[in-house]
Amino acid sequence: MRPDAPFAMADVDLDRLAEAYAHRPPSVASLERADRAAKTLRPNARILDVGGGPGNHAALWRDGGHRPVLLDPSAEMLTRATARGVAAVRGRSQAMPFRFDVFDLVWFHLSIHYGDWRAAADEAVRVMKDDGRVEIWTLGTDHFEQSDLARWFPSIPVIDAARFPDPDLVARHLRLRCALVSVAHPVEEVVTTAGAWLPAIEAGFVSTLQLLPSDERARGLEALHRRYRDPDETIRYRLRYTHITATHPQRTLGS
């Protein structure tokens, strides 16, 4: 049975993760996802990027003529976002510091699993406009079971299954609050080199790496360096996403 109790936010050092993001530039596919979401919006739309980190998507939307706001609990993430000219607010998704019916798009890109996802989903519905939408990009067991990192760090599927909410539960929760909810399962193929990938893993470019037992982390890194001695060797792996979209909020949340 899949666990449904998230790790505490305090388990992950978000400021440390911000430093590791130097090894995690946004992929072309990631930017294309954000761009597609904005193309359906009216000009000068208000977009909330929840857990938007250093502001990759928010900067793209701003440059496209929209009015994004980034919400993140990490001071270091906000420093990096504001340095790019992105409007950013410190706060958590479970208690968004915004009035109701504000945003044309509320966007979670690999951030719904930080803390109580039900409270975050309810807050997203509260602050979205009546003609707006919520978009959630997340990962489920179809991804964890084939994760390339799990080859080297066997605890990762168990840790991530406990951290990430079951996408079916997220969709079911939103269907009680929105008239229309859709679910898709796109796949992104990542192509990188050993010379880029190994330093990213060492830096902890995904937050789950912070949660590994120290001995497992050391063994996995040692095995990776033995396997990938040529920094120019190509590495390919797939990210199997779940994309949830919710529209037409039912105003039954006390807003």
C-alpha cells in the first residue's frame, strides 16, 4: 500500500537545495510546459508560481507580458528569484498570503509534495479566479518504480512514495472542489553527460538525495564514479510526470 503521509518540510533544507540548483538548469521541456500554460491565458494574466524556487518559469512568464508572483518558503530561493527581477513572496502553499479569486493560473511544478498537499490544493482553489485554473505537475509510482537514480540509491522509491501524494488522490480531492479536472501522463526524456550528472547528484540537485542514509549515499556515489569514468559519456533517462488540471472552482471553501 502506498504511504500517504508526507515528509515534514523541515526534512529538506531548501536553502541548500537552492545552491544545488546551479546543477539543475531548467530543461527545454520544462520551459515549454510553462510556455504552453501561459499561451492559453489572456494578456497580462496573473500567475502564481507555487514553490517556484529560483524563478525559471516566472521569469519566462514575465518576459511574455504576464504578471507572475512566486511563492516560496526559502529565503535563498527568493534571493535568486528577485535577482532576476521576479516578484516573489515568502510563504507556504498551505497558507497563501493572498485574497481569494486573484490568479488566472496557479502553478505547481514538482512542489505539491512539500507539506500538506490537501491544504495546498484548497488554497490554490481559493486564490484562483472563477475562470482560472490550477495546474499541478507531479510524480507517481509509475515514475518511482523506474527512476534511474534508484539504480544507485535503492531507498529513493520508498522515500519518494512517502513524500509525493498519490496523483489519483490529488485529482479526486480537486474533483470535489472544481467542476472539471483532467489528468495526463506525459514523459520527458532527459539527455545529459556524466560530467554534468555526477556533480549534480553530489550537490543534491533533487531534494530526495538529502534524505538518503549517509552510508547509502556514499556507496551510490562511489558506484557511480566507478561506472562513469568518461565525463563525456551520454546519459539518458525518463521523467514520467502526472499533469493535473482543474478549472471552474466550486466556491464551497468559505471564500
